[in-house]
Amino acid sequence: MIATPPSRRTFLAGAGAVTATALLSGCVTSSSGGGKGQSAKGPVTLQSNLSSPQAKSAMQKLVAAYGKKGGPGAELNTVASETFRTQLPTYLTSANPPDVLTWYPGSVADTYAKQGLLLDISDIWSGPDLSTYSDAQKKLCTDSQGKKVFVPTDYYWWGVFYRKSHFRKWGVKEPKTWDEFLQVCEAIKGHKVAPIGLGAGNGTTWVASSWFDYLNIRINGAQYHRDLLAGKHRFDDPQVHKVFDRWSEALPYFDPNGTALAFQDATTALLQGRTGMMLIGTFFADAAPKDALDDIDFFRFPIIDPKVPAAEEGPTDGYFASAHTPHAGQVKDFMSYLATVEAQEIYLKGSSGTSIPVNPKAKDSGTPLVKKGRALIENAADVTQFFNRDSSDALQPSADTALTHFLSKPKDIASILTTWQRDAQKIWSQ
């Protein structure tokens, strides 16, 4: 497994400082062309899962900007996020794989690197941009063999999001503790509104893992959580049962359609006031109208045990490349460009602007929402990524099955956890 994700401010030691540095011009050329066929012709193919309208448009602007640098440029192919997730192993093992792909660093990337599927891009990390990234980011992008296989470009945070105008109308305020959270749920329910939206249906079942992640890190701590996902604990442990005991307390407040709606549709329900709150990452804002963003706020997932240090989920996104690209030199040039201030600011300005750039010289959107999110991660006792990012893509389906079963039949929890452990053990044993 990859080294554990960073904690506290070390996560942002090289990724959080905001300066007034002007945009860089020109892309950075790798000092090493890499593997075979670096003289191959044609644009770099970029396979992207950023398929919401705002994110897709931002990616198109990013690719267009790179094309203006001269050379073959890059060609964008956007795939629906859930299709991308299920097809990623096929992309990487095909006879003609995409050159560069959007995805995640850490354990997920290491899984593919161990199979010889990712390009070693260690040499470009000595360039003027990547060399300034934090040690925590460098570690996150290094596989278990010591090779750099990933370029991180932005990170975001998870929180319980709501509309400020709706909270005012319902007469509720941000809760800080679990008991206060349940009181807010009861108050919202009194207004004939489903207090908690979910969005774990229609292809986005993985969203339910956020509830498992947060309850586990609030009850058992971040290190226990990572150890559990690495197979060092069992899913049928008494400690894990405690997670579902707490979750059961909140189940009466969940939207009955929570496992039927994709997160995009759950976002619409939240914005329209059909649900009150939603535990989600800031990517949901790409599915929200721009004019609604000023009315959106969030609070930290409630504290359950004050003796457990409050960790947060702060996933990092970016790019890796196929080890079988026929033009590694051009790929490395493109990935070096993706690490620049210019590239990261182009994407942030074109999207919802709710993520935070990894390049320490790049500016975020500076909105109150982003400032609050940055502070959440900077002040966290620890930072986790997300269920599949802290474990593997292969383990995520086991979570999807277990958690949707729990949501529909919570009294089956003993058999659910026994089955989950059995399924997970098969994956860990491979």
C-alpha cells in the first residue's frame, strides 16, 4: 500500500499558500522523453471522467490552452463518470490505451502501477513546478516501488452542505455535535422536508461510502479507518458495528429516495428544498447553477467522540499516464503543463471554482465557501482520501453492496458485515 495520506497542515505545506504570482507562460518540457516511441506523431489523448457541463467545459479550455503552446497538442475524450470508473481497468489494459487519464493518486494508482500499467514520470518531478509541491503530495504520488506515477492538480473537501436561505426559513443552525445534528434533523423533518439527501443511486452508489468513512473516522479514528481498508482489521469487528449503530440513529431522517437518485439529482433536490442537507464533496457544485453557489454553505461532519481527533476527507485529483503510450515524451510534456499555475487556474476558473489548486503559487477562487473549506482541511487532525482511494477500486463494489443493503434493511447488519468481510478478504488475498 502507498504511504498513508498526509495529516494536518503538512498536506498543504506546498499546496495551500496563495500568492499573487502572475500566470506562468509556456509549458514545461521534460528533461527525459521517457519510454518507447517518443517521436510518434499526433496529439496526446486525454481520457476524462469530468463529465458535468461546467467541468467538461473547463477541461476543453485547458486542452485548448495547451494546444496554443505549439506541438501536437492534446485531444480530449470525456466519458460519463460512472462509465469511466467501471471501464478504467479496460482502458489501461487495452491494446491502444488513452495516453493520459484523469483519476486519483495513493493506493488506487499504486494498484495499477504494480501491474505495470502506469508510466514512470519521476523525471518531470524535478521540473520548476512539481519540485515545489509539498512532501505530502510527493509521497501521495509515489508508488510502492518508489516511482512517481501521478501529477496532482487539485483537491477538495467533503462536508454537510445546505442552502443558507433554507436553514434560515426552517430556523436551524449548523450543528457541531452528533446530538445537535439529530436535533436539526428533527426540526427540518417538522417542516415536511427530508432532512438528509444521499444521492447513492443510479450509478453513484459509492456516495454512501462517505457516511461510512466519516462515521468510522469520528468513532474509531483515521488510522483505524485506513488500517481497516488495508485488511488489518475486519469489517465484522465490534468497532465497525459501532459505526452502524450510530448510522441507524440517523436513518429515519434520510430521503426515502436516497438510493434511487444519482448525486446530481440529489443536488437538485437539495437546491429546491426537497431535502435539507447532504454529505457530499464539492464536486457536486459542478451540477449546480452558478447563481446558487452564493447561497450554499457547509458544516463539518458532527463530532461524535470528542476524544477522537477530528479528521476530514480531502481527496486529491489529477492525472496518470499509460505505460504503453507510443509517445511518452509528449505525454510528459503535457503532464508537466498540467502542473503549472496557468493550467490549474484555467480549470478552476472554468469550473464551479470549489476545488483548490495543488500548485502552491496558483490562486483558488477566494470565495467564502472555498476559504472555509481550505481552513477545514488545514486544521484537520488528519486527512483521509475516500473509501476506494484509501483502499482500491476493487474494494469499492463490496462497500456499495454492503451499504445499500444496510440502508434498505438495517436490521440485517450482522450478516451484512460478515458477508462484507468475506468479499473483502477475497480481494485482499489476490
